[in-house]
Amino acid sequence: MEKKKTVLITGATSGIGKATAELLAKHGFCLVLCGRRQKRLDELQQQLESITQVCTLNFDVRDKEGVFKSVESLSGPFSEIDILINNAGNAHGLDTIDQGSLDDWDAMLDINVKGLLYVSKAVVPQMVTRKSGHIINIGSTAGKEVYPKGNVYCASKHAVDAINQGMRLDLNTHGIRVGAINPGLVETEFSDIRFKGDSNKAGKVYQGYQPLKPEDIAEIIHFAVTRPYHVNIADLVVMPTAQASSTIVKKEL
């Protein structure tokens, strides 16, 4: 009988991460769910552990020591990570470069770039040892083009794009699959965080058209990780039909 694959998902307590956890659980994957909010992790574990094996890790990807300590604590069926989904990421603020907040810049670079690197560094060596593994980096259309007031957020996602390519080159000799999924407008908590809890501004982002849902991205992730091993979805961009670019969205207002 084939061993169940174990998947580690960062940012698993909401949005794309949570939808991916729910879908992969239904398909029998063992799950290591990572996030900052322990209550949400507990609720998700309680929801999913009746259908698959679930382990939770409570850490902030910005905390280098916390990342490595958490991953090293894994045991039993969770000790070997077959698939790493680097999903944790946020946008903070929407300001011109001269008006930008240093704290916002630090948060985006620390979470979107350094956090992704910390988690990857903690997990990838075991994949190298086994000469097997799959890494999915969740990027963004912001990593493919820059839009007004997107400056540092776009820079962080351009970095994810470059890291994804670099990983694929460096890990090729070890037989490890590496790919990125780059969504456009997805209706999640993303805009609530970007606008610092201003629900009025956040809500307007998704009005007048049908945005992507987290479940749409989860289905793409499931497709990618269930391809035959010789197939690697290296770089995929997905947008709602109403979106043509970061600044062109057909809205019916």
C-alpha cells in the first residue's frame, strides 16, 4: 500500500491555505498545518482529523528560531515532508514609495521573502537526502508586473518569483519538483490586512465582478501535487475572467 504523502502548509488558518488543507484532507494527505493563530489551528485540526492525520505547528514565519524549532519537533508520520506549500504572505499598506511605512516594508519582506526562505531551509534538506519532494510557492500576479502604489509588495513577490526559479535550478539535480502558482484577485482576508482592518476599503476591492475564491486556488494546488512525478507545474498564473492585469478589471457597478 502506498504511503500517504505528508504536506506542510504555511498560512493554513485562512484563505488559500485553509481551503487547500480542507481539500487535501479529503484526498487523504497527511497534513502539517502552520500558522500564528493557535485557536484557528485547533479548530481546523478538530475539523479535519476525523478524515486524515493532522498535526499543527504554531509559529510566525518571521521567527527564524521558531521555524526551525517547530519543524524539528515533527515526529512519526509527520517527520518526512513530501510536499511543502509556501503559502504564508501578506500585503501591508497601499502607499506611494515616498509615503510608505517602514514597518509595512519590514513586514512584507520578512513574511513574504525571508519567511519563505526560513521554512524552505528547514524542510528542504530532508528532501535532498531522500532525492524526492515537491515545493509549491504561492506567488502573485504582483510578482509578474508592478502596479501603482504596489512598490514594496510587488518587489517581495518578484523576489518569490526569482526564488522559485532559483530553487528549481538548484534542486533539479536532487529530483525535487519546484513550482509557483501566481493568483490575481482572490477574495480572502488579504485586503483586510492591506487596509489595516478598514472593511469599507477592503470590501470595495471585490465589488462589481466575480473574484477568484480560495477554493479555486486549492483545486489548482491539488492538480499540481497529484501529477505523475515526471510532470512539474513550474509557473502558473491564474486570474478571474474579469481581470486582465493588475490594473484592468471589468466591473459592473
